[in-house]
Amino acid sequence: MTKTKAPDPKLDALRQHGSLNPYPQRVSDPLFAAVDFFDSRDLVQLKYEMLRRVSAEGHSVAQSAKAFGLSRPSFYQAQAALQREGLAGLLAKKRGPRSAHKLGTEVMGFVQELLSQEPALSSAQLVARVGQRFELQVHPRSIERALLRREKKRP
């Protein structure tokens, strides 16, 4: 009979928040091996301790980055994020575009104009016309979402 591992709530939380270190085995810092509080799977904790070692204890950037299993560019990115946003800057950010970058005001104005002239146009037909006019490839669902966002903004 095979035993199933008990669920690890911290591991699940780290994974859910994008803070799970994919390479905990690369961490060679003695503190993470000796003290249970320090968890080599916690990327936020690793980054903070790496930055603290350099600023408070005078370790070199290269030495500190290597001990924490991270790269020097990771060090500098974490340092800039910490200075800019405080501890929250060390948290993982959502990847990808932050907004409907293809569907700007000009494109959506064109879509609204089309819909005012021909209210029965489907999102697939709108995509085709946007593609012809702006040489953009847009998914029909993107147009639907953008139209819903515009409706919500109206009083």
C-alpha cells in the first residue's frame, strides 16, 4: 500500500501566491539549513534575506545571490522593487498585459460606431472589421469583454 503525503498548507499558499521558489535545492545559505523559521521554498523570504545580507552584513552581491540560489539580476530587481514599494515589492506580480492593450480608445470607438450603425453584428464580425481597418488580430471574447467594461462605466 502506498502512503499519500499529508497536504502542506504553506506549500499550497506559496504556490497560490506565486511565491514558491522553483529551486529550493540551490539555496546553500547556512541559516536556511539550520533554522526551521527560514524556508528555502519561500521566494519572498529568500529575496529579503539576500538583500539584508548585502546591506546589513556587507556581503557582496555575487556571494549573496549565489548563497540564496538566485542570480545577480534577481538581486538588483528585488533591490529596486524593495526600494520602490517596500516589502510588497518582493511579492510576485501578475504576468502579462495589465489592460486591453490592443483595444484602445480608437479601436473601441470604431467598434462602438459599427455597433451603432449595425447593432446585430456578432463579435466575430467585429473582429473581422477591426482586423481589416487596424490590421490587428483580436479574439472575439476580447471585444465582448471590452464592451462589457464600457457598459459598466456608464452611469
